[in-house]
Amino acid sequence: MVKPLMNLIDTFEQFNIDVLHYISIASCTYATKHYSTYFPSKFNLESDKQQYYEDFDINVDYSNPNPNAKLFILATGYWKNKCYHYKQQDYKAGRETEKNVTADDYDYYKSLFETSVCSICNAKFTYDNHPSLDRQDNEHPHTKDNCWPACVSCNIAHANRDPKIASLHIKMRKYAIKHNLPMTISDERIYKLLRECITGGLAAVFHRENIAGRSKFNSEKPYVVKNCIDQRKDIFVAKIKGYFPKSEYNNLLPLPPIFRNIEIENREMVIGEYMYSQAQRHSLPMTKKDRKLATLLDTNNQFMVFNNYYLWLLIDLGLIITDYKAITVFDKNTAYEPFVRTMMNLRIQSILAGSSKEKFYKLIINSSYGYDTLNTEKFGKIKMLYKAGTFIAQHHPNHMGTRRISANTFAVQIKPKTANCFTSIQSGVFTLDNAKYCR
Ligand SMILES: [Zn+2]
């Protein structure tokens, strides 16, 4: 048992990964992959890419503004409204509002916003990036002395945290955006959209092939799709409803192309006569609903999430979209390229040398995306409450369950409002969806 373990440790050691820090091969691989994106030259010696964050400087502006965005010019109405809201904010927090900024300071702030930059991230203020006033001392109100200009997003991210640490985090994020590095999701709506899209199982893979005279979709449509892929830098994830028309059923029934989890009821017409009668004979619970991976010909009258490549394939096969709810756009990146190239080379070398390490490198490549989708959410928060507190908590929409501990003590479980994302979940989503067909 010791020798395989030593082998494992040695294999990852060459990538500077300490196996003892991680609990599975998937997490070791995950660490290796992300290490390789930030230190590409350590993985692929021919790579001329520098090591990221080596040139990082906290005083440099890493924002990547839209070159067409116009410089922000403060309007009187806008400023007046801002002053009113700052005053309300201070008043509600019980802060003295006498020395607050007022509509009379318009000229001062108009020129300040035009000439200065964000005090946190050094970005210029544009109509894409509105300025706001960031209070330096949170005990004090919005006065001229206490406020520095900052982007709205920086101001929110800064909140009550240490300004230098907040600034470092924001700049590191901007650096990552500028260099197209994979990173975690910070917008909860996008996180939830991606979370829905994770449907596991490579039960079957579509192979597209062109057979002269037989293929229906080898004329202009694949070209259009190919063109879209080549020309667009952006890739997206969309939440849609749709169906395949009855005329396509004959082509598609052997392998319905929509692979998604749906809730299945154990009724005879759903699971079939044989399964139904078997289940009844063995008195299995028939009222329970199950989530099952299904191959479908429509989206089951639900909104379902697809990535662009999968959606294009479905459209190619004749999908008609009837409704859409959300769409989110991502930048394409090739950050994992050194990782894949290195592992593939190592695998080929092992095959040539007749070494069994070949299987190991295959495993590394195959498990490299899985950990991206594993984000541990906190599913519940448990509070110990007295009877009165329990009564209130049970009426809250986030209430999940209650258990009596003693006469006047209850354990109340509450759904947390937010979920943090610690993995680059979008990488996993695209890998999973793209794996459903092969071009
Ligand atoms: Zn900023």
C-alpha cells in the first residue's frame, strides 16, 4: 500500500502540489489545474506566458474599461438625489447630518468626479462606472472630510472591511479579469443559474457525422453554428423553455437530445406497465417523486439552463425556443491549456514507455473538472431558541424545521440567505454541457 501512495505523492510533487493537503485525486487535480493557470511557464516550458501576479502592484489601475464609455459628468438632479439619500442613510443610522454634503457642493464634486479616480481601485468614473462617496470612518456621516470618491461596486465591496484588504481583493479580481484568468462567481444570481445547469452523467454522447445524402443538418446550419463559435468571443449560459416539433420526432426518438434532471412521478404512464406492476407487487412507495436524469424532446414545460454550444446543437436539431428567462455571458479563456497539454504529453510519454502511469494521467485529466462543480453550500444554520423566539422564527420564510430539545428550548433550522462560491463553477458547467456531444 505504501508504494502506490509514494507514487501518488511523487507524481503530484513534480507540480508542486502536496498530496497530504487534499482529500481526493479530484481535489489534487483541481489544485494542479489552477496552479498551472497561474504559473503556465512551470507547466509548459515552451510557453512564453509570464507567471501571473508576479508583476502585480497594488497601486496600479487594473480595470479594463469599455473604451467607448463616456466620462461621467455629474448632473444637478443626480447630485441632489444622492445628497438626499446620504442624509436619509445617516439619519436612520443615528448619525449627525448637520455637516453633510449638500446640493450646494455640486461644483466641487462635479470637478472632483471628473478629475479624480476611485480611491479603492484607481478606475476612472464613466457612465458605466458611476461614482459614489465612500465614508472613511464609518462612525461619521457623509461629510466633505470623511468621504472619498469610489466606484459604486468598490464602495459596496469595501463596506466595513479594512480598506487596504478590500482594495487588494478588488484589484486582484480586476487583475484576473484583465488577464482572463478563471475565478469564482461573486454574483449570487449567476451562481444559482449555473448551479441549476449542473446535470451529471455522461450517459451518452452525441456524435455528429455527415453522411452524404442522409444527414439533415450538414448543409448550412452547422456552418452558421461554427461561424458563431469562431466569431464570437463571448460564450453564454441561457435559461429557456422550448420543444421539438412533432415532425422531428422520428429522427430524434432513438436518442432524445435534451439531457436534464426532471422530477418523475411513479405513475403507470410515466414509468411503464412492467415497472409499475413490479413496484406495486413489492409494495414500494408510489407517491414519492424522484429526480431522474432523463432524455427529453421538450423542456418539460420548465425553464432549463443550457450553455451556448449545447443550445446551438439543439437548435440545429430543430429545437424551437418559446420563452427565455435569463442569460449570462462569459469571456472565453484558454487558461487550462498548459495543464491539458502537459498532462496529455505525460500520458503519451507513459504509453510509449509502457508505464502504467498512463492510466493515472488519464484519471487526472478526466477528474480535473469535477471539483469545479463541487461547491459546499451551507444548507442550514441551526439556532437554539426559547419558545417565544421559536414562534417568531417559524413564521419567517427562511424557516426549515424545528426540533424540541427540552421544555423551553428548541433547535431551529434556518436557510441561509446567501451562498458563497469557492470554486470556478462555470468551468465545470461548460465542461459538463460540452461533454454531451462531440463535434
Ligand atoms: Zn473602484
